[in-house]
Amino acid sequence: MYVLVKLTPLSTPYDARDHSNIKKSQQVGIHACLRCQAESKKDSLGRQDCVVVWGDCNHSFHHCCMALWVKQNNRCPLCQQEWSIQRMGKMSGRSKKRWRKNLYENQGFEDNYTPKTFLKELQKNQNVREFTFLEAICGATKVSQQISIVVAFLILYHGLFTRWLSPETVLLHSSLATLTGYVIYLATCEKRLAGAVARHSKTVLGVLVFGFIFSPLLHTLTKSISTDTIYSVTFFVFCLHLIFFDYGLEAHMVSRAISLNAAIFGSICLSSRLDTSFHAFVLLATVVELFVLLPILLRRFWSPPLLLPTFIGCMIFLHSISLPTLITYILGLLAINVLFPWLFVRSQPFKHIIHGPWDEAAESKKDSLGRQDCVVVWGDCNHSFHHCCMALWVKQNNRCPLCQQEWSIQRMGKMSERSKKRWRKNLYENQGFEDNYTPKTFLKELQKNQNVREFTFLEAICGATKVSQQISIVVAFLILYHGLFTRWLSPETVLLHSSLATLTGYVIYLATCERRLAGAVARHSKTVLGVLVFGFIFSPLLHTLTKSISTDTIYSVTFFVFCLHLIFFDYGLEAHMVSRAISLNAAIFGSICLSSRLDTSFHAFVLLATVVELFVLLPILLRRFWAPPLLLPTFIGCMIFLHSISLPTLITYILGLLAINVLFPWLFVRSQPFKHIIHGPWDEAVVESMDL
């Protein structure tokens, strides 16, 4: 057995920054080691070859020698640093190997290696397009157009506010303009006119009915806020609208939703300054026409000359309203359309984006075996051609060269993969098969009602009791409101009894759910204190928020929002329409509407505190301890109080719960045999096992 006593380095250490005096033979090495010579390791030219290894300290040794050395001592023989391999290579191959721009292969070069062609490959602003002054002006006109639309909307508001424009006139002319634009849109964009008109008419009718019903509420929503505050908020949200508007640029800050909602919120703020709710409805309808429908038409037919009529119209009306506003408007458009484009064009020569060898390398069109590969494209007519050839053909003729049908790409794939590939149920990979491809095992894999569970009548009744329980909680809340409204319940009594009930439920929750009692009590006390202080401070504002709206409107809106609460409530089912946020906010909004009918702000505070107890805290407890018998005390209590309030309401309540707990479960159980859900190859693939 041989023991390694001394290790001779392949090359002397050198500083990478100054190696002008070191011979090339010293850096590369001259001879192979004795071990490699004995084993006759030769390269393709018959020369002795040996693998060389470089450490992090830049010292190089024969790999076979170093492999024996590190078994005894894991340090570099020269500098005694801890040995760690940086790269490996062959003595004979190093001088021949040419550096390539490939990060995924060890080529035997330093990480900071720079080829001689580095400076030659540097390019500046390779893919940057330089705009002319005229092109910059044409692009800026889109911003000016949207600013002019906002100014036109504010002019309409000023006309309604000062009464030199009647709402009937505004509604008539805006409707005629919208109808004209819609006819142009149908004539140029839509192919199936009947279906498009029916679909659009349904949408417009829904928006108009919804806006007309809620216009009295929106008209008085911000009535109590000062006019200066309203105008400041409106200016801010319309600035947001202009910032986030879609001008046709691909930018992260573009958001049509934020832009549109900002414009609608600004119009709601301004509507409270008008005389009647009909004025508010006309203003909201104008917002929809200017900021929803008009941008759709302008994106289709936009050209810079379209700015001229809007600009002239705004100038004429602003001249009769305010001369300083007119001057500001003209100077603003001049800056946007002349000054900013000029600055943009002047700053283009100072743009420096350098492209060099660090950019991504171009892909060679070869398959895994080194053969030339070509992308093949199939049309809807199932004829296939080379994609590069077809790309040139369609520039002259957009029809299939064989059948003369209109050319439309069906799929794309590679020639080398076409014959070998087997179809798999994978939607996320282009496998080179038609979209409607059907395997031979298609009919064998069809199954019916594979994961459907059949419920018994008793299970359906137990599930329905959760809905009945939540309906009973809503009824109990309305009974408490009726007691406060008719004064046969004092707010002190309601607050005392509801606080005791909440404290009892909280003690039960702590005893069964919480382990760290001290931390839980401190955390919950802080939350409750914040809610109570916030509610007590804002109760005078909430008490008068909807005071000017008629009682019939308040009760209609309350009925609607509590229906929303019941629809979106979480009954323990996994459904897309379940939303605790919408359900809770609907209940709170209904209580705010009802609080304006009570006598004092303390009554309103007690009602809001009851909402938090019934619709925030109680559902947490019921989700933990729910059982169908818990419905019985709530049901009996609601029946007793409803009997003293209104007999028709009591009968409606009883019939409703009977339908929910008996009729609907019976219909559900009866309809289960008619359920047919077919499962087949189109279902999502399921991972049955994973071998790691």
C-alpha cells in the first residue's frame, strides 16, 4: 500500500489581477501525473490527459492526487485554507475549449471570465423605440380627452346645481347620444345583433332600476357633510380616476375598476348637493354613460381629431361659468399636449439601456438528439405546414394553401415529438393532439354520480335548521328594534340583558375553547373596548345619517339587506357565494338604517351593540356548539313576542319555518334520484400515489 507523503502543485499560485509575468505553461500545466500516465489516460489526439481541479483559493492540482490528499487532510496543500472545489477541467481540453454563453454547464472558466468579444457585443437601446414629436402629441391627446370628459361631467353638474339645466333636458340629450353611439357600436362590432341587443337591454334595465330605487338614499347619504369637504373629496377621487384610467398602455398601475369606482364615488358625493333625488338619478346615469359606455366606444374608434369637439364645447361652457377656470383648463391641455411631449422627445437621447453577453442566449432549433427540429402548425381544416413557412404565406394570403379555407391556427407542435408522443390527460401541456381528441378508452371511463352522497329526510331536516336558526335571529333583532321604537322596551333594559347573555356565552367559550385564559381575556377585552368606544362616539352621526329618508324607503332597504345577509351567511357549506364579510356588513347596514327611526343616539348605540352581539359573537358560539334542538327556544321566544305584535307576521313566520324545515327537505330528498353527474376523461386528474 502506498501512502501520499508529498503533493506537488500543478501550477504556482498567482493573483488573478496581475499575471502578466507568469508563463502560460505554468497556468495550464505541462505533464500528466504519474498515476494517469500509468493508467494510459489519453485524449482524442493520443496525448496524455489528466483531470485538473481548482479550489476556491485558485490553486490547481491533479484530481486523482487531490482525491487521495483530502482523505488525510481537507486543506489546500499550499495555502492551508479549507479545501472546496471551484471547478474541474482537463489539461488537454482547457486550451481548446471555447467559452459559450451558457450558465447551466461547467465549462472550466472562472465565474467572472470575460471573453475578448465582450465590448464588441455591447449594444445600447436595442429594443427602444424613439418617438417623434407628432407621435408623442397623438399619445398625449388620450389623456387630454379623458380630462375633457371629466370637465364635461363637472359642467353638467354645475348646470344641474345652478338650475340652468333641467334634469329632463340632460337625461333626454344624454340618452339620445348614448343610443346613437350604441347603434354605431352594433353596426361595427357585433355580429349577432339579436342576442347582443337582448343581453345589453337586460343589463341597462337592471342598472336603471337599481339606480332609480337607491337614488333617494344616495342623494341624502352625504347631506350632513360640508360642501367644502365634498368638493375636496371629489377633486381627489377624480384625480385617482385620471391616474388609474386605461389609456392603452401596459402598466401595473392601470386599473379600470379603481378608475370607474372613483368616478362613481365622486358623483355620489356631488349628488347630495342637488335639489331632488331625480337630479341625483340623472347625475348617476350620466356617470355611467360618460365613464362606462363612452370609453368602450373611444377604444374602438379613437383618433386625435376627436378631441377637438370636446375641447371646443368645454371652452364655450367654461367661458360662461368662470374665466379663471377656462384659463386653467386651456393651460393644462397645452402643457399636456405640447410641453410634456416636447420634454419627452428631448429626453429620449439620454436613455441608456445596455445589452450585452449577460442577456439570455438564443435557442438553437435542434432536438435532444442533435437533429434539426421545426415547429409545425395545424389549421382548423386539419392541414399542417411548417410554422416559419406559413408565417410568410399568411402575409400575402390568409387562406389555407390546400383547401382555400380561411386560415386559423388550431394547434402547434414539433416534428420530432409528433410520432413518439402518447396522449395523456394533462390540460397544461401542448401534446400535439387536436383539442377534441378522444382516446379509445373514452366510453369505458364514463361514470355517473361517482362522488354524490344521498341524504335521508332526517339529515335534510337537521341541515335546514341552521337556516331557520339564522332567520329566527334576524326576527329576534327586529323584535328588539320594534320594542325600542314603540318604547315598551327601554334601551337600558336591552343593554343590561344582552350584556349578561353575551358574558354568559363568553364564559362558556373560554371554558371550552381557550387554553391561555389570561392572554385571551386581555386580547378580547381590548377589542370589545375599542368597538364600544367607537360605536358610542359615532352613534350621534349614525343616528342622523338617514334621518331625511322616508320610513317606507328605510324599511324596504332594511328588508333587502337582511335578505342579502341570509343569502351570503356561512351555514357550514363550501360554496362560492358564501361571504361572511358581505353577510355581516349587510346586517350592520340594516341596523344603521333602522337606528335613524329611534328617539335618541343612545337608542342607536344600544341597537348597534345588539347587532354585534347577535351577528358577530353569537355565530362564533353556535358554530362550536350547534345542535338542532337549539332552534326550539329561539322559535318559541319569537312566536310569543310576534303574537303580541302582529298576528299576520306570526303566521308568516310559522309558515316560513315549516316550509324551510319540512317542505324543502322533502322536495330535496325526492329529487335526489333524478341527479345525473357524468364523470369522464375531462375531469381533473387525481394524484393517487407519489413515490419520493
